[in-house]
Amino acid sequence: MQLIEVYAKLKALELKYFHTRDVAAYFNISTSYASKLLARLALTKQIISLKHGVWVFSDIERFALPAILTAPFPAYISLQSALYYHGMISQIPETLYAVSLARTAAFKTPLLTVSIHHLQPDFFFGYETLSDEMIKMAEPEKALIDILYFSDTKSKWFHALPELEFPHPFSLKKARGIINKIPSERKKTLVKSRLDKIISHLTQFRLQT
């Protein structure tokens, strides 16, 4: 089977991602042969292996990767990546950060490293869906509270925040409302204290309260 034919037929399906087993079924070939074909295609850099048995086209929107990597569990982009998206920090994160109902994990893909952080279902909210329905982005208030939420974990990734700039509008009322939905009273108190410290140092920003 010609690689160009395989690529053209897969591209025509307009899939965001696909599994080796699905390709085997589509072409009516063995899984091992499908794996070899896809590996050969990957050498041409037309497709990319995200993780074992999961493939994407090289022109995939990077923000779609978290949802693909955590499927069937949902995910949304948050933490430093969402802060940068909303113009709240100036340094581009080298890692794409997201939260999910899936377990905490880091995926080093050929495109970039994706860092997934587990949230409980009752705190999994506060995001909007972008033009690509697979891409969910934390609202600015939730992105900030998420990072404060994880700041007392063993990981040192969220212990220190870069210098923040607040978009307009940024609702302190909304941010505090998010904090009130944290199930743990201890964590709720900790996050509220950290938000108050951030706000106390901001005197040159217009905040919607």
C-alpha cells in the first residue's frame, strides 16, 4: 500500500486524531501492519505519534492536544498557559498546561510537552470552548485560581507566580466565587489568602469588582 494513498485517505476522514486499531479496521489490515505504515508516515513528519497507539496530523492545533491525550476524560487549558493566553503573563510557557478529570501526567510529544493536572469533578468548571470544539480554555479568573489551588502541592511548578497583569475586565467577585466552590475548607482558606496577597500588591490595575 502506497504511503501517499494512506495519508490521503486518512486526511479525507477529517479526524482530529486516530488510533492504530482504527486505521487497521479502516484499511482491513492487521494492527501490526497498520502500526508499520503509520510509523513510516511519521518519518515523513506528516503525522505524529502522541502516545502509544494515538496519532495526529502534524498541522494539529497545539491547544487541542490535552483533550486528545486525556480522552475519554475531558480537559481544559489552564494555569500558566491560560494566563499567557489571556495576556496575564508575558513569558511564553514552554510546556502546555491543562487540567483534567484524568490522572496527573506529563506527555513529551514531538510537538511539545503537555502537563496534565488532576482536578476533582466538582471543581472542573470555569472554561469556554474556542472555535475548535476540542479546545477548552480556562477563563482568566479560573486560570488564576487553578494555579493558586495547585500551589500547595508537592510539585514546585506552581509555588511562585510570575508578575501578573490583569485583563479588563477581571472580576474579583467572580474569582472569589470560584474559591468558595473549593470542596476542602483548608484549601479554600489557603487559596483565598494567596489571592488577597496578590490583590494587596496591585494598585495600578482597574479590576471589575
